[in-house]
Amino acid sequence: MIGAWLGLSPARSALLANTISGVAAGMQYKIIGATWQAEAAVRGAEASRVQAG
């Protein structure tokens, strides 16, 4: 759709769509990874606090 609006050929339009989808997926995976890392850090800090107390 965007490719047609920009006047791109169908092949280039598909490449653009796939690239945009890939970038969006990569950003989502980065957010998920950062969330897991933060949760692990919190669990580690809580475990240290329980062992110390």
C-alpha cells in the first residue's frame, strides 16, 4: 500500500513492507529482552536482601 503510494514496483513494495515488519519485530524483541533482564535484576536483588536479612 505504501509502496504503491510511493510509486514503487511490487517487488520493492514487498521489500519495504518486509523491512518495516522486521524493524518493528526487532524493537518488540528488544523491549521483551530488556524487561526480562530487569525482572532478573529485581529477583536477584530481592534474593540478596532475603539472604542478608
